[in-house]
Amino acid sequence: MVRPSDWRLGTRFAAIFALVAAVVITLVGTLAYTTAAALIRADGESEFENTVADLSDELVSLHDQGGAPSGSGPLLSGYNLQLQFLGPDGSRTVTVTDPSEVILFEPSERDLEIAAEDEPGVVEMREQTIDGQQYRLATVSIGDGAGALQLLQALSPTELMLDRLATQILWVGLFVALCAAAVGWLVGHRTTGRLVRLTEAAEYVSSTGRLDPVDPGRSREGREGLEEAGRDEVGRLSSAFNAMLARLARSKDDQRRLVQDAAHELRTPLTSLYTNVQVLGRVDRLNPEARESLIEDLRGETRELTALVNELVGLATGDHEDEPMSAVPLAEVAERVAKRTRRRTGRDIVVDADDSVVWGRPGSLERAVANPVENSAKFDPEGTAPIEIRVRGGAVEVMDRGPGIDPAELDHVFERFYRATVARGLPGSGLGLSMVKEIAQTHGGRVFARNREGGGAVIGFQLPLFAPRGEEGPTGTG
């Protein structure tokens, strides 16, 4: 059994349009038929009454003049009427040319009373059924007990006219309903055609797992027409679906690249750990200095591996995106980072900050400031010059007096897993600055790197300023 819920949307549109049209035509047709029927019947009845009134006046006039009615048609102003004479004794006389057209019926007692009336023009009207047909009947007295004239009018012409009107309304309604169904089907087909193609595209992605951009030229794979999206709701849905696929494709590529890069970076510390573990099997043959060096090497490799895994997990899961947004004073972030780094490294960290406030995630921004500060301390472990954190107009700069950066590498230091030449002999994963770039871009900012005059490097980022206005987001940029 096919249920309406199983119909295609185009068929539903057609059915709904036809149903609405049928309801409207039914209501309008019923109103029109009722009004027309009332008017037509009223006109027929009024015409019959006028004819009877004329006949009554004529009989009164003839009586006053001392004449007698002829019992013929010239006395009448109507049509489709049968005129007959009714005598006081019940006899009837009809003047016709075709006897088969005569309508015979028995007079009532009231008709005989009217025929015996002395006063002319006395009228008695009623509707009467004769052989299953409805008629209007009027009996008008001639006067002086000379009998009466009877007028008989069939209602069938009026009813036939109304029947024709009802038939016409029915056919017109049926035609309009069919036209509405056709229009509904065309509208539904045009609207749902794109939805069908969109559904096929989703099914194609679901079945193949491919997230490459939508190709409008492959309809059987669910890709036709998605690029021809209009500006209506379906067009916007198609555009959003395209954008979603593109973003998922980029995300999948980033994930694949991250896994490949992570595998490459993890291989080095794991290999070193494996080698050291192999050496541990002969630890009893090593002198105390060699054993201490081996243990220290294992500790360093373990710390580096732990840091790398933590950074990979944070980068892959995007945990920082779950942190709520708020107004963040950059000076407070810089002070927290400086305090923690002083405790860990013993280095002198100087903070020079204005009152810049940005809209962002405090933990993520603190990580973005901490990474370059820790890099500065790591790359210049024997340095005595202070590491400076400067905040101006939404820009955060971390300045050191370390070895600096090769000018050819300045454009690459924020790439994932990239290790500058001077850093390749030091522990690290190459993910710290790439995370700074990701955090800055997530907050609508940018990163920069340059060498410092007099030696050292400047690493930082620029974020839009936040002007407090209720609980709204950023209202300006630095």
C-alpha cells in the first residue's frame, strides 16, 4: 500500500496544489451555484407572479366592462405556460395545438371554490407535483361564479438551467484542479530536482567516502547541478553542502598530513629510545659515568617524546576550541607566562605591556605567548640578556638575544614540524610555532617573525582589539 508519506516531494506538491484548488473551487462553486440558483428561482417565481397578477387585472377589467375572457394566450405575458378554463362544476377546457402537450390534473376543492367566486380576480397560487414533476399553479376567478382560469408552469426549465450551471462549475473546477496539479508538479520538480541531486551527492559521499569537491557534470554520482545553486533556500543549501565538502576535504588532508608528519617525527625519538633500551641490556658492563649519561639521555628522550605526544594530541583534537571566549587583557597573559618561565628556566623575563584587550580564549592565548618565550630560553640557554615580552595595540612580540633565524628560513618557522638549522641539535618537535600560528588565525590574527637589530629574533602575533560594548565580540582591529 502506497502511503502519502512515501510519495516523492514533487508528487506531494502536485497533490497539495490540486487539493487546495479543489477546495477553493468547491467553496467558490458552491457559493456561486447557491447564489445563482436563488436568483434564477426568484426570477422564475417573480415572472410567474407577475403573469398571474396581469391575468387577474385583465379579468377584473373585463368583468367591469361586462365582457368575458377568451381563454387564449393573448391574455398572458409569460411563456412556457399552460392556460385552461375551470368550470364551477369541475370541467376543464384547454386550447392547444398538440394534445400530447396537455398536462392533465385534478382540481382541488379550493380551485372549485375559486371557480365559484362572484368576485373576479381572486387568486390562489401553489406548487404541485404532477406525474413526478414540480409545477407552479395559479387559479384566478372570472367572477359571478362563471369559473376560473388556471395557469400551470413547469419548474423543469429552471432546474435544467441550474443543472447545466452545476455541470459547468464541476468541469471548470476539475480543469482548474488539473492545471493546479500540473503547476504543482512543475514547481515541485524544479525545487526537488536539486534536492534529489543533493541527496545523491550525499549518498555518493557516504558510499565512497570521497570528499573531493563537487563536480556538477556527474549526475549519476550525485554531483550534477549543485554548482547551479540559486539564491533561494535550496540554492543556499547546495552552496553550504559544497562548502562543507570542501572543508571536510581540507580537514581530511590536514589529518592525513598530520599523521604522516607525526609518524616521521616520532620515529627519531623512538629509535633513540630503542637504541638506549638495547644498551640497558648491557648496563652492568658500563662504567658509572656511561650509565649516568645513558640514564640522562633516556630522560631527555622521554621528556621530548612526552612533549611531542602532548602537542600532537592538542593539535589533532583541537581541545583549545572548547574553551569559552571572553575579553582577555594581554598584559595579564604576558605576566603569567613570564612568571612561569622564570620559575622553570631561571631566566630574566621582562614584560612591557599596554592595556590591549582582545576577544579570545585565555588558555589558548597563553599558550601562544608561552611557546615563543620557551623557544627563546631553549635556543639561548647560556644567555644573560633578558627575554622581553612587548604588548602594543594587540600585537605581542617576544624578543631575545639568541642566535637569530636564517633569513631564508623566516617564512618557514611557523610550518608544522619545521626545525630551523640552529634548532636541529636541540630537543623539540617543531610544533610550537605552528600552534602559535593556528591560535592566532583562529582569533582572526596573523603571525610574524624577523631578526632583531643587534642580534636575536622577534617572534609574535597581531590580534584584533576588543572594545567592550556589553557582551559583544571584537569591534575593532589593531
